Amino acid sequence: MANPLRELWSDSGAATPAPRVWRDWVFLAVVLSAMLVEGLLRPNLLWRPVVIPMAMAMAFSVLWRRTHPLASVSVVLVGFNLIGVAIYLTQDSTLDFYSSIFVLVLIYSLFRWGTGREAAIGSVVMLGALVVGAVKPVAAHRLYVDQIVIWVTIK
């Protein structure tokens, strides 16, 4: 029986990724418009002057999702996690930027046009992003519970 991990690692991926077409530019325009509208109209968006330009810059990775899927996914996930960690450390809150849903298209592209090796590495990057995203609220909850325990003990 063949080893599934070895097969994944040696998978060559799509022979020739589709070239960039007009739909890619339309998708980018929709993502950028959604980010701008959300960034300007959401009253509770933290770090607005930083989040909007950085998210819009990362959105341009959709243009390279077919030819460089691992780089596209990695740049966007690491970028959003860095912003999220910075917001969490300074304001004890999380980044909820709904327009970042375009990341799902990048993840699809990783498995559609990437090689098996890129898919495996991208899965590790996604797992790391998930862990970082999950640790922040758990740490905040634990801190809150500890503060309650200390407050009750003092009273």
C-alpha cells in the first residue's frame, strides 16, 4: 500500500495554471470595494488607518493565486494574524474584518493549483494561523477569569 503522505508530497499539481483573466480583476475590485466600504462604515473597527490599507494591499494576492498559491495564502494569513496579535496586545480585542473572507478563495487555489508539497506546507501555515487565532480569545478569557478570582478573594 502506498503512503498517502508521500503521494501528497510528490503531487505535481496543475500542469499549467490558467492565465489571469478579466474575472480576476473584477473579483479584486469587488474585494477592495467591500474592504473600503466596511472600513469606512463600521464604527467599531479597531486600528482603522492601519487595517484598511494593509488589508487592501494583501487583497492584491488574489491576482497571483494561480501561479503562486502558497505565497498568496501565507502572506495573507500571516499578515492578518500579525495585525490581530498587535491589536490584541495593545487593546485586548480581536480583529473582526469581515471582508477578509476572500482568504477562502486563496485556500481553494492552494489546493487547486498548488503542488502537493505546497498544499502540505500551506496546511501547516493554516494550522498555525488557526492556533494563533484561537489562543488570543482563550488567553483573554483566562485573564478575565483570573481577575474575577482575584477580585472575589480580595472582597
